[in-house]
Amino acid sequence: MPVQSERPPQARKNFDKADLNSDGIISITEHRAFLQRGVAAAPAPGKKKGGPPALPAEVVKSADIDYTGDGDSRQMLELYLPTS
């Protein structure tokens, strides 16, 4: 387990928030609770906060292209192509 100074800056920032019992280790229970708090703080559907910008009118997105032919959802492709 790395000490605080060895953790990446992003992990240092949130470590104390996730380590609920202050034992210096984030258990799976603490990790799940931390993630769940993030979900609870997320904006309501339809009230988007941040995220990717809308596609320009001259770009078409083709999503869920099965490039292996076996229907595996992990092997789907998204293409972003110009309209002209």
C-alpha cells in the first residue's frame, strides 16, 4: 500500500474523503460508499453537467458496429464520419 506522498495527486485529493475510518487504507466497502456518494451527487437526468459537446452538423455518428460478428457488446465500434 503506497504512502500518501506516493499516491497520484488525484488520489491524494480524495483519499481522506474515501477513508471513512481513517486507518490509512480504503477498503472495498469504503470505496463503494465513496462511489455511491458520487452517484448521488450526479445531476438528474436531462440536467447535463459537463460531458462531451454536441456533434457538429457535418459529422455523423455510427454506433454499435459489430466488427467481429459475434454480438459481443465489448467489441462494438463507433465511427464519426464527415457527411460530405
